[in-house]
Amino acid sequence: MENLKLAYRDVDRLPVIFAVRETARRHYGIDVRVVQIRGEDAFEAALFDGSADVLIEHLEFLYEKAAHGEKITMFCAPSKGGGLHLVVPQHVREVEEFRGKTMAVRTSGQPYAVTLWLRTMGLSNEVETMMVSDGEIGRWGQWKKVASGECIATFVSPLYLPAALDAQLKVLPVPEIPIVGQFAQACRSSFARENPELVRRYVKTVVHALAWLIKRPVEAYAALRPELAPLMNVSDDIELKRRFDAVVNGIKLKPYPTPAAVANTYEIATLEYLGAKGLNPLSVWDLHWVKELDDEGFIDALAV
């Protein structure tokens, strides 16, 4: 059985990651060795020091690597987008009320996505931002700055939304900006070139795993639950299932990124990694494996 090292940082990604690992073992003869790398520096070095063959999140830094000459291949984008909810006090009815106020912004993830969103809403230079780390206020706890009255709004992951709603905040429906989102994957181009059949089977694995999660979620949850519960630190089965469902609701079967999502994600990357500027973001994307599977009818067959 061939092996492939898949690195991640955030345990919230585990429903998809474990589905990929289990599908690879059951159907494609691949031992996907899942590796958690928490530190940002270590994670960003993983493709280059041999710690990982593939990364499944936090790919923005790779645009800077590519701009500096590293050959990078991004090959699938299973997420529908950011999938975050905007929470506000009960009295707020529209984003126009944000003018002259402050938004709380989580420092982890893609904090600069808020910059693009404010521009899309016509609120550039009209709204201040307060950067708030999880270390300061608890995991996805930026809503506390809204509940206290310090800020007018913040974005919250659906996995952590109930606490904000319990604090009498509400979700304000707003347009999302298209972004590549989580679960996008990348490897070094040399790895793909030297292991073409392995990478093709791995991409097939990913698509198959997405279908398992989307089309047979009860079966997938039952299979993955024993390992998810301790690692995601959720002992209550109802809460674990809610988080699992939130993850599944955010993925799509055909993992193509949209042009707008690629463009926006690249712009976000240039705001955080200044050395990424000047790169054509399409130069790092190779979707031919996904397209081959799509053209062959493999993906549509899974959808039945």
C-alpha cells in the first residue's frame, strides 16, 4: 500500500480529513498518514522539509513561495466558500449601520477577507477593524466584543455560532465574497510529477470521500464518530453531529474553484504575504485530475 502524508492544523477539518483517509484505505490502496502540525512556521515548512506531501488548509503562504520560484500545485477546492455568519446586536438591521463603528476580526484564518468584504459592501474606510486573537478571548470568541458593545459585528464559524446566539446576538444575512475556502489542497509540483498515478488516485479518493459525506452522511458519521469525538474535544453526541453537519454543509461534490474565488483568495494572500504580489494565481492551479474524473462521468456517478 502506497502512503501519502497529509498535513493539517485545525481539528475542525477532521471530518473531511478522516473521510479522505478512510476512503483511501477502503477503496484506493493508499495509506493517508494524517499529521497535525500546529505551529505556523512548522506548517509552512512541511512541504519543503519532508513532513508532508499534501497540505489541506492555510495555503495562502504558498502564493508567496511560488512568487519566489517554488513550483507549487493546488489541485482541488472542495469548499463552497468561507461559510461564516455575520453576527450583530439585535437592533442592527443593515450593514449601513456599520458606518463609523468597529468590526471585530479574528486574527487566525483569513483576517484580510474582511477587507475585501467591506469593499464589496461599499464600506471601505467607513468601518474600523479590531484584531482579536483566540488566545485573548477564546476559540472563535470574537462575538464577545459585539456582545459587550465594543464592536458592531464579527464573522463566526457555524461550528461556534450557538454561543453567540445564546448571548442574544443574531445573524445578519449578507452576501459572501467568493473565496477558495478550507479543504483546498496543494503539493509541490515535483511530488505530482514524480507520483502521477498516486496523485490521480488521491484526487479520486478526495472526490469519493466528498460524495460519502454529502450523499451518505449518516453512514459517514457513524464510521468517523469514535475518532472525531476525542480529537475535536466534543463529548456530547448531539453537538458533535451538529458540527459534523456544519462541515458537510460547507463542501461541494465537484471541487473546482471559481475564477472569482481564486482571484479573491490571491488578493487576500497578497495582503498577508506581501511577497506574493506579481504572481498570476492561475499558475499554481492544476485541475486536470478533477476534470478527467468529471469528464469520465466518475463524479456524476457518485452523485446518484
